[in-house]
Amino acid sequence: MDIPLSCQEQLLPGTDLIQKYALAVSLGYQGIELRGRGDLALARRLPELRRARAAGVVMPTVCVEMDHFIGDFDPARSRDAVDNLRSQLSVIAELGGVGAMTPAAWGMFSYRLPPFEPPRSADGDRRVLVDALGELAGHARAEGVTVFLEPLNRYEDHMVNRLDQAVELCRTVGSPALRVAADTYHMNIEEDDPHAALRAAAPYLGHVQVSDSNRHQPGAGHLDWGALLATLDAIGYTGWLALECRLRGEPVAALRQAATALAQARPRRAAA
């Protein structure tokens, strides 16, 4: 198995993407996952991003970083999130990347916390998500990239918590430009059997973000990385692994620990 490994840009020390990428490569990473803030910030970074790409920096994906998302209860905020994602998909396409990822929402409502009753019905949630994802998938397909829907744990979102819920939305939208992003931290909380969940989602799995059970770097918690990577190998996963975590310890040492833990866990195939 040869799944490439990227690291989110904010985790890497350095004054610019060129320096960050040089460090990332020296530590065992092959790319940088960008962060897409609101107010079309990624598009405003295009001069910087074009210089980085010209210098050889590989930027396959962007992860949205906003305080509101496509499933927001406020239609204006939902619309703004869609507009920002459309822009991010266009930017990542120009950079030769593969796609942009988003949750349905983050920090907006949880059934596990008061007031326990959301202001919108489950059917209303679904309509908002299907409409937004349908529009985004159409734009992504036109740009030649993919939008990835990421389930979050029950304390951070109430709409899409498991891979099968994301798969159902992908099936409903019915576009090859909409796929699922799996995050190992959220899966550790929500999935009864993460390996079975990955196998069931395999036809729709387009991206995987990695952090350990405690949200720190791989190797700092109790997840079985050998078993997880063996499952990805068995289902024929061909996307990226992207490090999205908190770093425990000195940053460079923590990033090295993560890359080493994942490299050592990769399945080894016998020579022919």
C-alpha cells in the first residue's frame, strides 16, 4: 500500500508554504492540506498559493475552517458557507488538487447538550444538506475536483455523525463529485466497528483525516494504526491520509512521531 500522507498547514513550523513543505517532506509527508477560512480567504491567497505550486509544493486538499457551515440553521449563513466552498473548490482545482472537505455543521447544536431540541426538524436538516451538497457537487464536477462530506462526533454536530449517514447523502445526491471524508478521531467515538464502517463506505470513501484517540498525533493514543491501514489497503483506498490533530510535545518531534507511526503501520506485501 502506498497511500500518500499530507499534513495540515497550521501544524507545520515555517514562515511560508515553501518552508513548511520542505520540512514536511523531510519528516515523511508528501503534501500539505490547506485550511479554508471564510470571507473567500483562500481565493485571496492565490498569489501565495501559485508561488508555492510553482516551487513544487503539493497541495491536494483544503479543509474548511469557518464558524458556520452548509447546514447552518440561518439560511444566509448556510448560503455563505456554500459560496465559500465553491470558491475553495475552484482554488484547489487551479492548484491541481483533488478536493475540499466540510462537515454538515460544527458547534451549532448537539442532542447531548441543552436545549436538546433543535430549531429545525430532521427532514428540514436533510433538505438543506441535500440542496447544498447537490449544488457543491455540480460545481466540483465542473471544476474536475470533489467535495468531501465529513461526519463529526455527536458533541460537535447532530446531523451527520457516522460514515453511513454521509454515504446516504452521497447516494441521494447521486454525483461522483461528492464523496465521504472519514476522520479517525470522530470514528473512534461514533462507529461501533470502524473497520466495518470503512468497508461499507468503501465505494464512497474519498478522503481520510488522521489523529489518534485523544485528538493528538498518531502514536500518542490507543488507536491500532496497523489494523486501520490494513483495512484501507483491503478496500483499495487510493486517496490521501491528512494529519489533522493537536500536537503533543515539541512540534517537529510530534510531526515526526506521527509520520513514523503511520509508516511503520503500513501493510507490507511480500515480494513476488
